[in-house]
Amino acid sequence: MTIKTRFAPSPTGYLHVGGARTALYSWLIAQAQGGEFVLRIEDTDLERSTQEAIDAILEGMKWLGLEWTEGPHYQTKRFDRYKSLIQQLIEQDKAYRCYCTPEELDAMREEQMAKGEKPRYTGVWRDRTDYPEDQPYVIRFRNPQEGSVVFEDHVRGRIEVQNAELDDLIILRSDGSPTYNFCVVVDDWDMGITHVVRGEDHVNNTPRQINILKALDAPIPEYAHVSMILGDDGAKLSKRHGAVSVMQYRDEGYLPQALLNYLVRLGWSHGDQEIFSLQEMKELFKLDGINKAASAFNTEKLVWLNQHYIKSTPAAEVAEHLQWHLDDQKLDISNGPAIEAVITAQAERVKTLKELVEISRYYYEDFTEFDAKAAKKHLRPVAAEPLALVKDKLAAITDWSEASIQAAINETAEELEIGMGKVGMPLRVATTGSGNSPSLDITLNLIGQAKSVQRIGQALTFIEQREKS
Ligand code: GLU
């Protein structure tokens, strides 16, 4: 059997990290076995579905690299198919018209509540054929009344629900639109889905969906209902806990691989391994290994993974993801060192790509002001002499390289008989504007000879003016 899975979001908002996790799990099990992964847009709720949300979901999936092998299918394009199957069920007496008015349904519900019963449709129109003329009606599925529905969930274990608990579900609304539970069933069948991986919030729909599949003589797929993601306070993860949209993580400077690694571990484990390459995920991930307990989102761990991937991913690959941030922060890198070299120099110093751009401006842009605290401490009159000497030595270099830069700094300290820090720190503030940068040989090599010398000159002027004032 070839595995075929699907991700079936309703386009009513952005791609949520919870959705991304079920998409990842579905994608992984298909990938692992050379199976197929279908993307299906469940847009039957015409009022809440938007093109903007569809675009946001596709963008999120692409950014994560969760490529689908089929689709996207759109449910709104399949109404004819749903309706013809509903017609078939009516003809087979497996579905029927219900003419209950909203008032009648309300009265039914109130009566049941008053008796302390669970509100449910009583089946008043099950066997009636005295259809009133010109009255709106819905189509309900004739759920079996005897026996039970049993399925083996890959996460939650054996689930059994008595049919007596399930009322006759509306499958076609009075406006002629088919409902969620019916469309899902038809799609999973038509698209040959073998494994349904989705959120725990759908587990109560599954027995109803299985009954409809049986009525259609369709095969029953396997199911895995994944637990919710919680915030650090134990409540369901929502906006007030921070970012919940996948694209917001892109905007904040995370690498997709870090988020994928984080999401795969959120609710699944393989011993105590924390870092998983995509290849390892594909090899090791199993539906049966998913935890039943809800998992709490831990931003610190995600940050740790992001740092790991920024450091260990080839700079050229990081550069591709950095481009969005360069554009976002409007940093023009056309007049300066290769961005890959800056990434290599700075990777150890940042948690996110956003920070990486923030702290790398001085490689590409001149500045006229120094970080006030750093200047106060390091651009003092006593720094003028070492700065002037190192400036001359740097200006005289004929083979600008890390080694020749380091030699110029060393010679300056030796000639003046001062510690390296007394040359290094003023030089760092002079050339980068602040007291934080990678080692000076690397930094100056990247900034370039002319700019380094010119910036030291600027710092000397600053010291001079400071003395006067
Ligand atoms: N469209 C449903 C949702 O976004 C998912 C349905 C399913 O996976 O079966 O919640």
C-alpha cells in the first residue's frame, strides 16, 4: 500500500503552528515511504474563507518546505460531486429530508436541556414523507441506531462510540451547500487518503465520518488525532502567548529548519535526541510515537534550535533566508563584503536572522555616531596615540588580510608597550561604532582597508573635539 496523507486547512486565517505541526507529521510519513501528500483547501465556509488566507497558508507551507505532491484541491470546486453523492444516499434511503424549522429545533433543545439530557436531533423526520410544499429543508444522514463505531487511533488508542450517541447529522444545508463532515469524507475517499492526521479537536467527528464512509461503501482510512499545543501557562496556545502564525516566525528571524525541528519534537521524541535533520526526521518519525499528552510551547528551546541552525547551516543557505530581512531592514549590501563572509563572522553572536542584520550594518554603511557608552569608555584622549599608530600601520599594509591586520595591531601594542586591549577596544569602537564585534582581524578584513583607515580618522577627530569641549 502506498501511503497518501493530506493537510486540509480551512482558509480562515494564517497558518498556525499547530496546523503546521500536523502538516509536518502528515508530510513526514508520506515522505518516509515515497508516498503522496495532498494539500486540500477546505473553503466551504464561504463567509469566513478568504483568498488572503489561502495565500498565507500556501506561503507558510512553501516557506517551511512542506511541498505537496497533489493539489491544492478546493472544496468549493467539488460541490457537484458532493451533491450527486448526497442524491445517491437519498435514493438508497441513507439520507432524508428534514423540514424542522429553527424554532422547532430550539424547542427540541430546550426540552432536552430541561430534562438534563444532551441536546440532539430526535429524528422526527426520519420516516416522514408528508413533505410540505415550498418549505426549506435540509438533508440529514441516517446514522445507524444500533451497535457502535470502533477505530484504532494511532495516538489515542482504541475509541468506541455507541451509535445511539450520534444523532442524524445535516449533510446539506437548506441553501444547498454541503457541510464539513460530508465534504471531508468524500474528499478523503476520492483522493485515496490512507492516513488522516489532524488535531484532537476533530476526534468527535471521526465516528460520524466513519459511518458516512460505510454508507458510501468507501474504505476507512487510519486516523491519528494529535494533541493540542499549549502555552506556558497551560492554556491552549493563542496569540496572547506570542507568535502563533508560521510567517511571524519567519519575520522574527527563525530558519524554517529550526521551526520544523522544534515542531517535530513538540509531541514526539526519539530517545533524548533534540537535533534532527530532515533526513533523520523522515527515517525516525512514526505516528505511533506521538505523545498523547498535550505539549507546551517553549520559545526558549526554539531559540536554542535557531541558534544551532544559524551556526551550523552553510552560510550560502543562511544567506537565502537572510535576504528577506535585508529587504525588511533596508540594508543594501551591494557595496561591501560578501554576505556569506559576514554570516560566518557573526553566526556565533546572534539568536535570530533579524539580529544578524541589526548587528551587521557597519560592514555596509558608514556611520557618524558611536555607541555613546562605548565611546565614553574607549575613545578617550589616551586612545589617540595607539589609534594614530595603528592607523598608519594599517594604511601601509600592501596585502590586506587577517594576518597582516593582526600583525599591525600586535606591533602597535608592542611599540607603545601597552596591552592589546588598549589598542583593540578603541580600534573596535572606531571601526564598528560599538564595543561588540567578531575578532578585529576578521572584522577589519571584511570592512576593507580604505574604510577602516577612514573610520579611525573619524574617531581621532571625535577624540580631539571631545578634548576641546
Ligand atoms: N478543515 C479542518 C480544519 O482546518 C480540518 C479537517 C480535517 O483535517 O479533517 O480544522
